Amino acid sequence: MARPSLTLYRGFPSSAAYIWSPFVNKLETRLRFGGLTYKTEQGAPPKGPRGKIPYLAISKDGSSDPETVSDSTLISQKLVADGLAEDLNAKLTAPEKAQDLALRALLEDKLYFYQNYERWEQNYYTMRPKLFAALPYPVQVLVGQLAYRKMAATLYGQGTGRYTPEELTKFKTEIWENVNALLTASSRKRGSGGPDGLFFVFGGTGPTEADTTIYGFIAAGLVCAAAPETQKIVRSFPTIMDYADKIHKHYFPDYEHWE
């Protein structure tokens, strides 16, 4: 039986390049860790099953009616359940699986909102033209203002919008400091590492789901022009940069490298 055809909808027209969404980069990393072949299309949040990107269309046996799945975590679980990808966490112990889940949640449920504050509140006029590039300028202004108000309300309701910029800088730095500490310890573990000098967050010879999230956030942070502070923080940790460079070289040789 032929393997299904996979189409990843990323929300941006660019190809062979990382994009500003950490969750799109996370999912692409998951696909490449699994050795899966896929093609990319732009798509748009309203067209996705949950009104957000990324989403993945799975076409089996040449079917013209693909199954479309949304949410990077649910997509990964679907691929494993259908036997299309291996379970990256299968070899972890129960405590390690809990740590893997906690690390993903730290980035996806905390750092994500801190970075959205940086992008929308502190660098709105860089964020708007990138996000709404397909729209004429007058429409960009209108739609951008509506999107800004929605994001500001979300951030305030979630709690991030109630902190000062200085406090958020400390929070972001603390998270990346701890990610760096984990990666530094893992890089020194005996038996860790693989081709191209690869090393992963739990020190094994292969990645776990946490690595997909970490790399997705690193790549998005390094290419997002609306996140200059995040870029500065991430670049200040040589081990994080080494980790990212090695994954890029091995799994994304066809993609533009951040500069």
C-alpha cells in the first residue's frame, strides 16, 4: 500500500524557509524527525479545522477527499496512531515522559504568550505587514487593528498582558536559561549524540517530542523580525545555537539558515 500524501498548510507563502510560527516549525521538525515526505501550501487559519495553523491534509490511496487534521500535537499523535510515524517518546521512562510534557508546556503555554506580547505590543508595526502582506495597505491597517485588539484582550485575559515589559524580559530569559541548562547537560552525557554531532534534550541518540517544540521555538525566534529581544536572548546561549545549527544541518539542509 502506498504511503499517504501529506500536505502541510503553513499560513505563509514562503517555501524552503522557516516561518514566524513556532508551531508550524515544530510540526515540520516532527515530520522530518520521522523521515516523512510532505509538500507545503500557504493555506489560511479560517480554512483549517480549528481555525488556526498549522494543519495537515492526509490523502490516502490517491483520494481526492483528504483527511485534514489541525493542532501540531494532535497531528503528531494522529501520525503515530496511524502507523505513519514512530513514537518519539516510546523509549522514555514514565518520569521522563512527564518531564517531556512539562517542557513542551513551558514553551507552548507560557513562552508563546510572552513572545506574542513582544511581537504584538512592542513590535506591532513590524508584525502587521508580515502577517497581512497579501492585503492592500488600507485593509492591512483595518484588519491589523482588529487583530491587535483581539490579541491584546487575549494576552490580558490570559495574564501575560498584566506584567511589565521588564518582568516579561526576565520571564523569557529564565525559560531560555533553563532550556540551555538542559541542553548543556545533555550534550555532555556519555552515549549522547548522533550523526553530524547531533544531541537532544534528554541526552539520547534520538529526539523526543520536546525537541520538536524546542527547535520550533528556536527557529521561529531567530527568523522573526518582530522579536528582536528573543533573538538577542537565544543568540546569547552558545549551546542553544549549537543544538539548533546541528539540527538545521542534518534535517533542514534545503532551508535558508538564519543569519
